[in-house]
Amino acid sequence: MALLETKNVTFTYPNEKKPALQNISLTVNRGEFLVIAGPSGSGKSTLLRLLKQEIAPVGELSGEILYNGKPLHTIDRIKTTKEIGMIFQDPENQLVMDRVLDELIFGMENLGMDTLQMRKKVAEFAHFFGIHSLLNKPIHELSGGQKQLVNLASVLLMEPTLLLLDEPTAQLDPVAAKDFLHMVDMINKEFGIAIIMVEHHLDHVLPLCDRMIVIEQGKISLEGNPRHIIETIQKHEQSHFHYYLPNIARLFLTYQEEKSTCSVPLTVREGREWIQQLSVLPIDEPQIEHRNDSQRPFIEVKNIVFQYDKNGEKILDHLNLSIHEGEFLAIVGANGTGKSTLLKVIAGLESPIKGKVLYQGRKLKGPQPGVVHYLPQNPKLLFIHDTIREELEALVERQKGNDPRERLQEMLQFFNVEDFLDRHPFDISGGELQKLAIIMVLLTDARVLLLDEPTKGLDPEMKHRLGKLLQQLQKRGMTIIMVTHDLEFAAAYSSRCAMMFQGTVTAISDSQDFFRGNTFYTTAINRITRNTNVPEVTTLEEARRVWKLAKNH
Amino acid sequence: MNYGFRTLHPLVLVTYYITAVIAITINRHPLFLFFTILLLIIFNWSIDKGKTLKSWFRFLLLFALLLFLINPLVNHRGQHILFYLFNNPVTLEAVVQGLINGFTFLAVMLLFITFPLIVHSEKFLFLFSKVFPKWGLVAMLAVRFVPLFRIRLQEMVAVQRTQGINIARGTMRQRLKNGIKLVQMLLTWSLEDGIETADSMAARGYGIQKRSQYNPYQMHAEDIFSLLFMAGLSVITISGAWLGDGVFVRSPVVELVFLYGWEWLFFAIHCLLVGFPLIVTAKEEAQWLYWKQKM
């Protein structure tokens, strides 16, 4: 008997004509690891919430949801609360208590476990998760990754048999995200807890999962084990779905010699094994003409020191950076190294304690609307009107002179968000809001674009389109500075990369060279091709440029 | 810091906050309030060396000043006219009332900002989740809400400036309009986040049955003594207010600020009540000192 089964589940939100989910039938077995992917706004989160009935959305539901063969709503609340656990996307908002220990025991106390049992379990889990040193800390002092681990531990302490995860790593940096996924994998393999995870970034998840489901516009469009799905996608030439595949798989699909001699590689190790069989001739790439460095940089950041508090640590510590006009610079680095603060300083939102920011030799004083556009890490900060239409209307009105309405229409179409205009900005999914925020900063041509995590919440296809768009803007002479955790995105579209560490820029070079030198901060494709018989590349696009397959060995 | 006032039973802690608020609101006398503020500043200092207080201080002072100034400008009642402002009389009574308003606000806020530092969310749930689970939930969300609100408002104002919306510039009408929009959005946002937190609480079974307790709080002798002490003092305070001794009379004549007779007794009791945490902490500090000397 399956652990969880949905039969023809159709769900419609109140006041909506189109159902959010249509005829969803799926089964999850005990101990299975299931991944749900799909474009943003396709109903993935709705499905997950329907399975957790304590927080199920209100609306019209037909079909059946069975848990252990019984309809979910007939089962005792205490049992379902305990056995079906859920982790949400935002690490912050799901924390309830103000100290780590209190957060861990919150669920157990609600279930009425006795003190002795709780103490034993906390001791055990704190050790397993490596968070025993954090137990007495105020929770707001933790990093995003630590917070999400605490959330996970708190749910696991309730001993679930099924764990629902709604894009749990979307807000974490790559190292923290990997740690988190590693923990989820361990929980699945060592405790046999079944997992349903909604996730866009399949690179790290696909090797771990047993089965994958793709949901598009509320319907299941693909289902099967990862390799099977990759093969189906390739056969059907569903080109827009290519972007969902892990980069290793995409490289394989592009360069695999004869079909079906070797199964699709999912991990770096498998990829390296496959690449040994390949014989590739390098094509000499025409040297990219280097910009004239003798020219004065467009933006100069000089000896910036920034701290929030006299006794606090230095967020930015004598940081120097120069950016040329028409450059697309990506800034990477772990959480808390000062990336976002640097962007705010360049935007004129924070003034440094020491040092200065020069734009074409002139000192920056405060924000420069119309010249420097800034996309904050949290897109919600940009919206102050009740509906998106009003917000965009107000934005259009603020532009004196040229009328950007036509451009706006194009952008709405490009980002596929025309349907949401009459909704409240907080009523749409995180991915949709992110797209609208991007439209807001791109609508009028600024000279400088400052983007803080522009790809957050975007599905892979949209990410690709955004990347292309940014490259176009760059070609037209716009200067783009982007802070990102998304290394694949930075490698594919930016022209230069900088690494931040402890408040300074520790390394900066052209994107291709930058990733070649890194062990962890690099792309999967780079890790596969490093020190092998094929020319080292960092992205699929680069491989397309410099690789030529030899006919035979 | 894991000694002193905050180690007392949660019921004692909450009782202190309730009685202190009552004492502040009934003893509306400049001298009472002035000493209350002094004691509460020391209390704040004893908890975290004034870290929390510092982050609030400018805002509190500004708001208190506003309250102090607004009354004489709006309220013109009273016999002692000090001077005329825009053809309106500014009276001594109104100025004193403004001072009391400002002081009361400052005192209540100084007390309030220590609350989350002393009564952790876990202690709070221990007290309220059994009796009023729904209210416990609302209160938990509200406590989270306050610091977030301040941080976000600053962020939002800053980010809107990059969009060309500046609430510090433009016509008054425009500024007001944008300002209101901003605060409105902020409220919606915080409520939205609150829903997410509430979801997370519901997902982990909050309120489905009686909660158990990880920390078994027990009433010790000093807890019971503290409760009795505070109960006694507040009874005297309330009866004092009833007799009119803690109340500052403004009409028909403005009373002298200085105290006389029985009022000194009520003043002392008021200070004991508001300064109760300091007494407990000082007592324990003294015990440590004594213990160290003995070694």
C-alpha cells in the first residue's frame, strides 16, 4: 500500500475560473524521495499544501487524497500533524520562538510529549545536526542556512514519516544549500522518511531522488525516474524544458556519441567517467578583445569601510573595486560576506564610514533614480500600490518625456506575467513577483543596473531568458553589477566575476578564468572537464564554442 | 546573564509587568514618573548594558517630545496663561499635562522594550498557551512584528528612493500620500509574514491539544514571596490613588510638584514596585559577592 495517494485531485481557488490543479494523480511509497519541478505559478506549492491539511488552502477540492489508504481528512489531526512534516521556503518566517532550543521543542511540546522523552531526543538530534553549540543562542543571530537546519530539525523531532519541502534551498547560498540537501538525503536514506520536495534547481537534487514529476499549468506533464525523464525530454524535443535539466545532463545530451551506450550521468563522478570516452578537438577561440584598461573606470569604489555598529564587525573592510562602462560583473561569495551591502553602497543607499564611490570621477551622494536602478534582494520592497497595474501605472507616470507603455507591454509579454496585473503584489508567487520587480527596474534605460539575486525564485527557462536579455542590455552599453548565488548563471552570462570574502574582494577576473581556478565556487561542467582529456570549459555555451568532436577514437 | 530577576517563575515576571504598568498609569505625577524613568533606564542597563535601549532611544525621545509639545498647542484650557502662540493661549496646565503625557509614554515604553528580553517566547507560551491558545498565538506574532517593522520601514524608504519616490521631498500632499502608501504596504507585508508564521505553528500542531513543558517551571519560595510582595505594594498604590495621593492635581489649581506628608510613603512604594527587578538582581549580586569572599 502506498504511503500517500492522490486520485484525480482538482483544486480551484475561490474567485478563480481556472483550476490551480487539474486531475493530479500520484502515489508516494514509504521511504521514497520524490521531486516536483515545473514553472513558477504552476501549482506546485498548492499541491504540497493540500497534502498538509492543517494549512491546506481554502477553495474547491475534488478527488481524493489518501494517506495509508484512508482519506486524509478522516485521520486524527494529532496523527497527521506528527507524521506529515513541512518545511517552507523562507527560513525566517517559519521560526516561531526566539531561542534555538525553544524552536526545536516547539512541535514536541505541542504534541504533548513528556519532558524526559523530549530531553533525550533533543540531545540526540542536536548532535546529529551538529547544532549543539547553537542551542542557547538567540535565533536571529543564526545564518540563513543554520536557520533552515533548525527548521528541519524541529520538524524531524516530531518523528514524521513524510516530509514536504517547498523550495527549501531557494534562499540559501550554494554551500548552505548543499549542506541542507545533504542532510535531507541522509534523513531519507538513514531513517527511511519519505520526501516530497518542490525544487527548481535540479542539479543537486536529481542524483538524490527516486522519482520526479513535472507539473505544468496545474497538470502532471512528465513522471518517472530522473534518467527516464531526461530521455523523454530529449526525445520529445520539448526545447523549453531543456533548461530544467542539470547542466551535466545537457552537456551529455549535446555531445553523447552514439545513443544508449552509456546512461545519462547525473553526478560529477558519472560525468567524468563519461567524458573519458569522448575525444574532443579544441577550436581556437578568437581572443575576446579586452577593453581598454587605461580608460578611466566608470564606477570606482575606493577604500570603503562599512559597519552598522561601532563595536560590530566590519561588513566591508577597505574594499576597492573598479567597474568599466558596459561591463556585466557578477559578485559571488558566501552569505554574510558583505555582497548585498556593497551593492547598497554602490546604489547610494548606505553611506560608508570611510572611503567613497565615484561615478565617472564624481562622488556619489544618495540614490540616482533614472540613472542607477537597483533591484533589492527582497522584491516586495519595490511595491507600494494595491495592485500591480496601479504600481506599473505610477511607474509609467513618473517617467517624464518618453512614454514607456509600449516597452512595458513587450516586457510583460516577455516575462509572461500579463495575467497577474489586477492582483495584489503579495498575492502572487515569489517567482512571479521577482519577474515583475525585474520589469520595474528594466523598464526605463538606466546607465547602471544593480541586481541583488535577480534569479531568485525564477524557473530555469525564465532564468535563461533573463540572462539573454541582460546580455543584450550590456551590448547596448549598460553597466550591470549583479550579486548572485547562482554560479551557473554567473558563469553563463556575466563578463567578469568577483569573489567576496570577509568584506573585501579577494579575487576578480574574466568569468571563464575565474571559475577555472575555483574548487567549490565553480560550475558542474567545469568540475567534470577539469584535468581530463577534453579542453576545460565552464559552461555548455563555451563547450559549443570551443569543442569539436573527433569522428572516432 | 542567567541570574537575577529573569530566573524567577514566568508568572512572577508577567505579574511584575502588569503591576508596573498599572502603577505608571495611575500615578500620573511628574515626580513619580521621573523617578520611574530613571529606575527603568537602570533596569534596561542591568539587562544588556543598554544595547536594546540605545537602538530605541532616539525614537522614544522624539515621540515623547512630540507628545509633550502637542498638548499645549491643541489644549488651551487652564487659568495660568504663560504666553500666546499664533493668537492662542498656551497654559501652564496644558504644559504640565503634556509633560505627564510624554513621561508616561516614555515610562511605559522603557518597560515594554525589556519585556521580550525577560519573558522569552517560551515562558510566554508556558503561561498563556494553556488558558488562551489563540491569544498566545496572536501575541507571539505581535512580538515578532515590532522589530521587523522598524527594519523594513527603513529598507523600504531607502529602496523607494532609487525609484524616485522620496518621502522627505516634494509637496506635503505628495509626501503624505506616499508615506501612507508605504506604511499601508508594510502592514500588509507584516500580516502576510504573520500568516506564514502562523502556518508554521499550525503545521507543527500548535493548539491541537494541551502542550507539555520542556522546562518544568516550579514555584519556589522566593517566587511566592515576590508575588505577595508585589500584590501588597499594588494594593497600597491603588488605594493611594483612590485617596488622591499619587495623582497630580491640575485643576482648579496646579499643585506643587513637591510632595508632602503621606505622598512620600506612596512615592517610596511606587519606586519599590517599579524597581522590583533591581532589588532582586542586587540581592543576588550581593549574595555572589558574599559567597566569593567566603571562599
